[in-house]
Amino acid sequence: MGEVKKKRLKKAALVLLVCIVFIGLGTFGGIQYVTGAGNVKHDSNETILPSQGSSQSALVIYQPGRSEFSKDIAYNLAKGLNDSGYEVNINYPGEFLPSDLGNYDIVALGTTVYNGNFSPVLGDYVSGIKNIDNSKVLIYSTGMMTDNTSELDGLSKLLYRKADYQEKFYSNEQETEVTRAYEFGSSLGEP
Ligand SMILES: Cc1cc2nc3c(=O)[nH]c(=O)nc-3n(C[C@H](O)[C@H](O)[C@H](O)COP(=O)(O)O)c2cc1C
């Protein structure tokens, strides 16, 4: 092989290597960005859906992901509860929330799931919750894997009492799952 050809081959190999490194770093960075959503501490973002006459109230606390899916699930769950007559308070988890939830008849706690892990930010909040002995409690997750719900078991263990319901909403069937969240909220709101 001639010297010129060898040099060209070396250059091509170097360019290929640099490309592989960049693609690898980009993919790694992208995955880190997505999976980091469960660790983000958001400011309070309270939304209240006022009740239509009843004095019952519900709380929906959810950790958002990078897409709108977790938000859509939380808001549709809340809408279902609201249409069943509840005032609904929706927010992110955080230190700004009360830990004594004795005022709420229904408490729903929703986590993202990446690599089998629930959101540590929601986990921190859940482990401090008090006074929900008389409330209906739902723990749910928004993820893709239909054959693994270990995040729900992990999160449930942090709550001082057993949740009444555990549910997972699947991001690979967004449209039907958003409708199911609404229906789930409506049925949760039934006496
Ligand atoms: C790197 C990575 C790991 C994931 N791990 C899980 C998992 O262990 N279990 C699961 O149900 N879904 C898993 N998912 C799917 C996400 O939970 C699902 O896409 C979710 O809706 C993400 O919300 P987002 O796109 O709004 O961030 C994973 C997604 C990514 C990108």
C-alpha cells in the first residue's frame, strides 16, 4: 500500500473514531437527560380544580417526565375526580407541600419510572406523609414496561400505610391510557 493511501486510511479511521465517540457521548447525554427527570426538584405549581358544590377534596401529586405524558395522566385523573364532585389540588412533590394530608379524602401519588426506579423526589415526599388513615390512597406510575412494576412496590414501601390502589399507566398507549386515567379518577371518586 502506498504512503498516501495509508495516510488517507488513517485519517478516515480517525474521523470514524471521533464520530463514534460523539454519537456515544450524545446518546449517553440524552439518556442521562431523560432519566434525570425523576430527580428534578420543581417549584410549586399548584392548580386547583374547584368543586361543584361538594366539600370533598382530593390531592394529586406527580413527578413530571420530559414529555407531557405524566402531566396528561395527572390532569385527566384529576378531571375524573373533579367530575365526580371533588375539589382537586394538583402539584409537583416538594418541601412546599404539607405532610399532614388529613384534609384530603383522596390522595394520588404519581411517579415517573426510569431503569426500574421511582422518582427520589416523590419518594422523599411520600416518606414524610402523615394522617391519611381515612383517605383513599392511590400510588401510580407512568412508564413503558408492562411486565415490571417494581417501582410501585418500592414507592409503596415508603408510605407509612398500605395504598388502597396501585396502578401503572403505559406511555406506549398514550391516547387510551389518558382516557383510562380519567375513568380511573371518576371511579375513585365514587362513594
Ligand atoms: C433510559 C430509559 C429507561 C426507562 N426505564 C423504564 C423502566 O424501567 N420501566 C418503565 O416502565 N419504563 C421505562 N422507561 C419508559 C419511560 O418511563 C416512559 O417513556 C415514560 O413515559 C417517560 O416519560 P417521559 O418521556 O415524559 O420522560 C424508560 C425510558 C428511558 C428513556
